[in-house]
Amino acid sequence: MKLTDFVVPEAILPDLKVDSKESAIRAMVGGLRTAGAIGAADEDGIVAAILKREELGSTGIGKGVAVPHTKHPSVDRLVATVALTREGVDFASLDGEPVHILFLLVSPPDRPGDHLRGLENISRHLRNENFCSFLKQSGTREDVVELLREADDNKLD
């Protein structure tokens, strides 16, 4: 499974300006809706499911990275988006640092293997300092998509 298999290019937000975890999640889910990856009627339910997941423990994994995610019956395949915020957003991360890189993932409840593979794939790339450094420097949606392609092709190791 590659990042480009499930990250929706039209939903990528290369310059997210938000002041809270909830507004970041709402903006990213809104990006998926605008891109046609989720239905408008399901937007609030997906946001609520992600926020409920966050109550179990922050998906801010440290080093300026967060991976909010949920399973939701409105999607029939794994979908994700990426957002970058220059200012950073408080995500109650494990290390207490603001988040600059966010990957948001939504998967069908009946495909737990896809959900885990998607999270594992994202996590593996986010452990690569080159990947994170280049991602933070991306200024456009096209820059992010190109970087995801390079990561899929293992050109950043």
C-alpha cells in the first residue's frame, strides 16, 4: 500500500491556518468533503468520530506530527489527507510540542487491515527525518503530492 493509493490530492491543505485541534480536524475533513471523498451529510459524523478517538489519547505523536484517524461507515475505502501548518497547532501531543504536519485517515469499519496498513505506512514515513523536513518545506498541494510519490518510491531514504 502506497501513500498515493489513499491520500486524496485535492484534499491536501498545504497552508492550514487554525487555532485548535478541533478546527484542524474540521478543516481536514472539510477538505475531504470538498474533494468528493466523503459526503456532506457525513462530515459532522466523521469529525465527531475523530474527536471521540482523540478523547482516548492524542494522536499527536510528537516531533510536530499528528495522525488523527477513525473508522466510519460512510466510506467504502481508505481515504486520507495531509495538512501543513506553519504556525503549529496545540494537539496535546505526547511531547507537548505544537503540530506542524497532520495526516488524517478515515477507513471503513469492515476493513481493519486497511486501516492498520494505512497508519503503519504513514508512521513509517513520518519517522524519516528527510520526509518530514521536505514536507514542512512544501508550499503547494503539488509539492506535497510529489513528495508522497517520492516517498512511495523510496527516494527519500
